[in-house]
Amino acid sequence: MFESLSSKIDKALKTLKGQGKITEINVASTVKEIRKALIDADVNYKVAKSVTDSIREKALGREVLIAVSPGQLLVKIVSEELTELMGGTKEDINTKGDPAVILIAGLQGSGKTTFSAKLASFLKKQNKNVLLAACDIYRPAAIDQLKVLGEQVGVEVYSEPENKNAVQIAKNAIEHAKKNNKKIVIVDTAGRLAIDEQMMKEIEEVKASVKPSETLFVVDSMTGQDAVNTAKTFNERLNFDGVVLTKLDGDTRGGAALSIRAVVDKPIKFISTGEKMEALDLFYPDRMAQRILG
Ligand code: GDP
């Protein structure tokens, strides 16, 4: 994960490691290299500039402890700044409600259906009684896919293959949940290959009618800057509560993970690192920063 970014930041920090003390000159060149590494990793320019300005200020403003070398100090400051950039602390999803409804949104292929099943499995392991609702009405294969995954994780899937009204299906799923003592309904919605008005309207309508306690936006981290732009558009329409970053097991550069919080001001809540049902993790900004710093 983020190999190229990690090695570039490591290289930038190494140049300081041999130095006796922090000076404006050696910090400036290290910070410049870090900024370049972030931009190469697809971090939005403004975000890269603001985080590296902050690293420089902290490095020059902080007393260098005798015991800490400039290199170590910089590693610590960069780690703190990257953690902050990604939101600081882990944020949980809200599962309050009877039943609580979790709405899953995103483009087609982002990993919504896979994530819906993973989340169902994750919540089931916490002894929650979960129902999956198949509301991707345009891709008949999506319903079958969710059914297969639901069976795999042992969670019931509610679907109405003949019904083309996503709002109605979602409402009926909630009624079904109430009757069957299910405490959480995960609603998998339709996506398109690109943002289109009809898709946005439909998901807005679903959201307005089911009043979710949590709306999660799923995005493929491999799409870099596009991931951030798509997040922005979805957030303007849906005002979602959190982001799920998928495909972090691929050769992704890191820009989406690092920029989304700063650009959209919504936390990343989960990361997906593979196709298997177990490949799901909560998002800890400090752990991710540590990973980037190697
Ligand atoms: P949807 O159209 O948004 O519902 O996307 P799907 O859940 O169908 O996922 C699209 C493809 O990406 C499928 O082949 C999934 O197996 C795959 N996929 C989903 N999440 C991940 C992930 O975290 N890593 C990898 N490598 N593949 C994933």
C-alpha cells in the first residue's frame, strides 16, 4: 500500500537524519521533497501545500530536544500532520434506530455490493441482527451477487426482482425488518459508471424516504483525484456521513486516503483491502500515517 509515497517520504526524511540540527535551509528542502511526494501520490495541490507548510512551521518552531535528532523529530511531526490530515481519530458509524438504516452509495464498480455484504458480516459478528436490502434495480446481476454474498456471510437478503422502484423496495425492506426483528438494514443502491442526474435523484429520494442513521459513500481508491471529485459531488447531493475507501490492496498511490477528509470534511470510516469478505478494516488515521511512514 502506497509504496512509492512511502519510499519518497523516507528518502526526503533521510537527508535530515545525518544533520546535527534543524535549520531553515535543511527543513525547506525536506519539506519541498515531501510536498512533491504527496503531489505525485495524487494529493490535491492545495492540501499538499497546507500540510507541508504546517510541517515546516512546527519543525522550525519546536525546540529540538537533545535526545531527539532532527530526523526523528521530523518523522514525528510528519506523522502527526498526516494523522491530522486524515481526520485525527477513528470515527464509528451510527447504528441507532429501530431498525437503523445504513445507506450505501457510490459509482458502479466502486465496490458497494461487496462492501454491503462485508459490513453485514462485520455487524453480525457484533451480534447485530442484520438485513441486506438489494436496491440496485438496474443491474439484475447485482441482486444475485448480493444474494450469493449474503448467503456466504449468513445474512438474509431482501429483494424484489420485478420491482423497479428503489424507494418502494427500501421501504418494504424496512417493514420486513420490523416484522422479523432485524435491527439494522443495509441498503445497497444502484450506481452508474459516471455521475448522472437520474442516479442522484433516485438516491436522494431513497435517502429522504428511509431516513438513514448512516449514509456511507463507497469509492475506489485507485481512481486518485477522481475519487476526491466524485466524493465532493456525492456529498453536495447526499450530505453523507462517512467514506469507505476500497481496493487499497491494489497499486493505489494514496491521494484519495490523504485528501478526502480535507476536501470533503467527512471521515473515512472503513477501508477495504480485497475481494474476500474478511478484507475490511476500520480506518485509523494514526495507523495509516504509520504505514505511510514505513
Ligand atoms: P458495485 O458495482 O459498486 O456494487 O461494485 P462491486 O461490489 O460489484 O465490486 C466491483 C468489483 O470490485 C468486484 O469484482 C469486486 O470483487 C471488486 N472489489 C470490491 N472491493 C474490492 C477491494 O477492496 N479490493 C479488490 N481488489 N477488489 C475489490
